[in-house]
Amino acid sequence: MALISLEDLDGLDDEQLDDDVTDNPEPMDEDESERLMSHWQAVASTHQVSVPQEMRGPIQEMTRNSQQREPLPFTPISSHEKMGEVQYEERLYPAGHWACVTRGDDLYEQSISMAFMKLMRFICKENSAGRYLGMTVPVISYIRMAKDGKTFEKDVETAFFLPAALQHSPPQSCDPDISIVYRQSIRVVTRPFFGTTTEETVGRQILLLWEILGATDELHSDRYAVAVYENPGVPRRRNELWFIRRDV
């Protein structure tokens, strides 16, 4: 089974967890901790994923800080609509430091879940600063197409842009699988989609965006990115597919 990912980490509602659990920086008592873990086990079971007990601490920490995520900054370039509906947008994302993990599990869904488990631990004190770092959204998964042009290669990189306060002196990870990488700015053509992010659903979105754009050599056709914003409790959670321009 895959492990739980970012999509399972937004805050609980009042019936699931008292307000003081997310607002109180002190450790949760045993009852609160069990309720939180039971909630995430229930969420995970609907996605056929598993939450190991050692993730109890990171999940608590990220739940307490779920309202403090920074948006990944970007500069809008253009927006293209049809009958009042946005078909796609073009954006420029800045250069900066990213925390990155590459996994090559059997399924795309497993790779992104396993990778984000590692990123969670990095965010929650398994870093050279020894403290909670905060994070930005969306979390990005970079995929490459296999030679057949239809299926994904096994290796998937999952990454998040370090918060602004950490960009000038980024902390290092205690996990050698996590790399802190400085990347140049990236220009993308992006289209939103809603629901789950699997190889099947992402593959359909790739075909759809190519149909909208038509053939062009200005965009990479062998690599794409998927941006995830929301948790799976949202019935039609927001994601984006990114086509990457060859030139900024």
C-alpha cells in the first residue's frame, strides 16, 4: 500500500477535532492524539493508503500549522478563456530553493505518497534547523513520459518551494534522499482539474490540454508537472497540470 500524502493533511472540522488542537502549540493529550490518528486512518482507507504510527507526530504538527501555508509566488502572463471558462493560463514562477525527493515505486500514486512522507518529516524538525519549517502550496510532482509517449516513467520527483524566510539560508535535511536544490525560474502553461491525481487521471488531462493548445515545439512533450492544492476531503479538490515551456 502507498502511504498518505499532502492531499490528506488539511485541518479537521470542529466535529472531528476541537479548535484547541490546531491552535495549541503544546503536545496533544492521548485522547486528542487518538482521535486525530483515527481520522487520518479513516481518510487514508478511502484511498487505499496506510498511515504508520511513526507519522503521528508529523501529522499532529502539520495539522496545527495547516492554516500557515504560504502560496507559491508567481507572475501571471496570460489567461485564455472560452465561453467564460478559463481554458488555460500562462505563469512565470521564480527561481529559488526547492526540497525534492525522487521515488520510483510501482505506481505513480505510491511514488508521490512515499515522497511526501519524507518531506513531512523534513518539514517537522528532521532538518538542520531542528524546528518546524513551514511549507508552501502547491506541492509539485514532476513526471516524465516513457518511450511509448503514453505511460509515465517510474521515477517521479515530488517537491515544494521553501518558504520565503528560508530562501536565503535553506536548512538541510537529515534524510539523504531529500535534496535542497536551487532552480532557475520556470514558465508554465497550466490548466486546473478536479478530483484524484492518478496516472490515469493525469494522463487524460495531458491529452486534453494538448487538444486545446494544438501542436507546438515551444512546450516540452516528454515531461510535465502536477500541482496539488487541497486535501481529499474536498469532493472536487483542486489540482493543476503544468506544461513546461522550453524557454522562459
